[in-house]
Amino acid sequence: MNNLIPQNQNKFIESIFENDLKDKNKYFEIPKHSNKSLLPKNKNLLKSIENKALNLFKKQKYNELHKFLINNIDNFSNNLTLLNLLGISQYKTKNTQQAFNTFKNILKFYPHNFDALNSASIILIDEKKWDEALIYLKEAIKLQPQNSSALNNLGLVYASKKKYNLSIKNFNKAIKIDNNFDAKRNLINVQSVELIEAGNYKKAEKILLKIIEENEKREKKYRRIQ
């Protein structure tokens, strides 16, 4: 057996997607601006809170974002942008159950809110609740069928359920929309998993070397940007 393929194939197959399941910052969409507010008299205040919150989110300052939103929650009780950011900040500060409850509460009143559906699915993916994640993702994609992040997430769920044809289909859709790098990498991952399960280790090794090469290129590009 080749060096890149460990003896315990099942654990290896799970680990192929592990980094993608852990690093989900890129899969959270920046919540769309909402004109829904219970406080029309305080539009300037609301705009100021929203701008600061979005700025903290873009800078990935999640602890600061969480504290800021909790301190100002009385000022945006039904602003969807800020409520979604609150849920994301809760998730990123390890308050996973609170985050899921926030997204569920949004969906009680706004069942067709893409951001809440997509974010709730990410938490369920994190907890490996594939069937529940599938429900949320399908609803999200009905609303935004051209959203490559959601399609990539759907591909991950199908891959984890070993429905490889469906996962490949969704990764390809995501790639076609905006050349989604994560979907490209995940597509290669699925192809390598299929080869490993078929016992074709030589071809799988070539594919895995390609993944390593692509990741190294991306790291170099990222370092140049920094």
C-alpha cells in the first residue's frame, strides 16, 4: 500500500474532509442588509451599529463582535443583518447551542431567510447531523440556487453520507458558478475517496498529491496578499 494511504481507511476517508468541516469561516455569508427594524426613530443609531458589527465580522474579531452585539441587542431586536451576525459571533465564540437557537428563532419569524438557513446548516454539519443539515441546505438553495458556498456545503453533506454522485454534482455546480476553490478541492477529495474504496491506491495517491500542490500554491498566494 502506498505511503499516502494509511492502514485505517475509514478514519482516513473521514479526515480528508476534516479540515473543510473545521474551517468554515469562509462558508458564512456576510448577512444582507435588512430594512426591517422596530426602531424607525433610531435609524442613524441602527446604521452605526450595523456598520461597526459588519466591520468587526470582516476583521474576524468575533469576541469583540459578540460583546458589542450583546451590549446593543435592545437597539436591534428584529434587524435580520444584526441577528444573523449575533448567531455567527455566538458560534465563533464556542456558544454553539446559543447560535443555533438564534438562527432557529430568526427562522420562526422569517422562514425564508437564506443567511439563517445556511448558518444553521453549518452548525449541524459541525455536529455531523447530516440529515438535519440537508433539510436546511435544501431550503437555502431553493432561495439562492446560485450560491456556491451553500452548494459546496451540500456537496460536503452528501460526501459525508457517502452519496458521492450527488456530492460531485453539487461541487461541480459550485465550481461552474464562481470557480469555488473549496468545491474544487472537495471534488478531488471525493474522487480520491472513491478510488481508495475501490482499492485503486496508485491513482488516489496522484490525486492527493495534486491536493497538496494546490494547497501549497494557495498558501503562497495568501502570504503574498498578507
